[in-house]
Amino acid sequence: AVPEGQKKCHLCGGTSFRSIGDGKTCEIFEYVPGYLKRIVLTRETVACRCGGCVLTAPAPERWAEKTRYASSFVAHLVVSKCLAVTPHYRLEQAFARTGVPVARSTINDLFRRAGQKLEPLRSPLFEVIRKDFLVHADETTFKMTKQTSKSFIWAFIGQSLTGYRFDLTRSGDVPIDVLGDSVGAILCDDYRGYDPLVRKGMRRRCGCLAHARRHFFDAGDVPEAKEALSLVAGMYRVEHEAERRGIVGTAEHLELRRTCARPLFVRLLLLAREVRRMHGPKTLLGRAARYTWRNQLALGRFLRDTRIPLDNNRAENAMRLVALGRKNFLFVHSEEAGKELALLYSLVVSCTRVGVNPVEYLADVLDRIDKTADDNLAALLPDRWKPPPKPAPTIDFDA
């Protein structure tokens, strides 16, 4: 309210004022620290008057046996590590600051038990990805303490779900095992490990213009590199124009690519052919030109199908979480732990893609998965999951 002492008109000197409208509003954001709720349940014990029978009320249902930590607590742990990339020792310190000391070994155990509990969702998740026409793919290293050589985490991104796969090898057997005989296209870099899958003839290989552009960018401030970057930028402007017109994925979009993007792509190939003749294979510019020329068929797939984007940035972005995790919590101890981490990555990242709160999702699925038949497990995937209905509010008619 306006203080009474300020209610004086500077024109007439009057003190009689009236309110105008609802007033002017402002917002102030305060920080309320998160908290943990401790619920104490007392189970009644009764005895028969004959003295020969003693009964105790059944224990409440829990997501796992012999644990006092609810599924919502475990969901918070999983999201903190897989999405916020917080290592367990920092979570231990955060819980201690809230007045609830949780040992790091307990956090490790809860995290692994969550991965083991959700293991039945792995097969349905990758089955959905296999059915998608376009799959983005990428891979990166991840350290495992029980193996001297490098381990790998692969990412396979479908239309709505993202699947991570932990494996001890980078061989071409992994894409074949994941995608099998599925039909469509796979968008990846020029790593030869995807060749066995392509040779099966079921999926066409599509190239990434962002990789080609990156090679020319690394070549430095030279005229040939500048021209190549300008041509790639022109092709991206065609995509932006399609988005502006609202014709993405239509026949008009394909015609726009053929009339505007194709000449730019042809000029890029001619430039690459000329540069590779003039520069050696070990120079940065020569390497960039050879990458583009060698992968011209895969790079030009987008000119024939509007379902194929220009780059593999979706997979690149999916691997950033893994790279951050590799830097923050460094390693996994075993192959089983790596597979559990990859599965939890898959569920959490898929939740963010489809607009689902990952904490609510994991808390609900951890409670429901044991009660769900194998044939209905696909309904628990992030793109099909429905939050449980909230109980109707009770009305006290005697109040």
C-alpha cells in the first residue's frame, strides 16, 4: 500500500486519493532448499487371548527389498548422476548438508539396484528404435577399471527414444546386434565400424555435413576453406527457409533442396576434387577435401529424402552427457555396471526428449515394473508412459 505520508498531490495539495485498477505487480524469486521427508510407519502387533498366536501388520510395499529409501529418492539419485552429471561423492556431501548422512557405498548400491530393476526395459526400448526409419549413431570411449583397453558407449537415437549401449569393443558387431535386419537409414560419421551393417543392405548410410564442415574449419583462414564453409552455410540456410515456410518433410521441401541445395553441394564436391589434387593427404586442407570427396555419396543422401537431415548433431549432443560423465565420475568398475549406467542414461535422456519429468517417471516405473507383465513393458517406456492418476480431493461435509 502507498504510505499515508506520501498521499499528497504535488499539484493541488489534496490528500484524498482513490485506487486505480489492480495496482502494479512485481515478482521476487526466493530459494527454498530441498528437503528429504522421513516417514515413520508403525505396524500393529496383536496377540490372541489364548496366548498361542501373535500377528503383525504386513510391511508396506517397496520398490526393492530391505531398503528404507523410497523410489523417489532413488530416482533423484539417478537423475542427479545421469542428467546433472553429479558424481556420488558430491551427492554424499549434499545429503550431509541437508542433515541426512547417506554413505557413498549406499548411493552406489541404490544406483546399481535401480539399473538392475529396470533391465527388462532395455529390449523394448531398442526394439522401438529398430522400427524407426532414421537412426543417428555415434560412439565414444569410457574407462572400465577391470579392463586395460578402452571400453565404449554407443548411442543410437531414434525418432523419440535414445538408446545407449555399453560394450567392450568398437567393432561393427555392435551396430549389427543393435539394429539387426531393420530397414531404413543410419546417419553417422565415416567410421568404418558401421560398414558391416551397411553391407547387409538393409540400412543406407548417410553422412554428416557438420563433420565435413569441421574439417574445413580446422584447415584455418585460407580461401578454399572459407569457400567450403560458405557453401555449407548456404545449404543450412535452405533448411532454415523450409522451417520458415512450414514445409519441412513435404514435397515442396524436397524440391527446395533440389533447386537450391543441390547446386551448392555440387560446387562443394568440385572444390573438394580440386583441393585434393593440390594438397597432400597429411595437410589439414587436403584431409578436409578427401573426407568430403570420399563420403560424397553418403553426404548427398539428404538431397533424395527429406527425412534425412544434413548432420548427425543429434547423436553428437547425446554423447556430450557421456563425455561430461567421463570427466566427472571417471569410470565404471565392471561391464555389468557399465551396462546399467547405459540403460539409465537411455531412460533419462529419452524422458527429456519427450517432455517427461525423469524423476517422476523413474519413481513411478520402479514401483510398477514388478507388477507389469512382459508383454506390457513397452507401455512403461518414456514415450508411452502415463503418470498415475492423482487421488480425488476429499470433501469434509461436516466442516
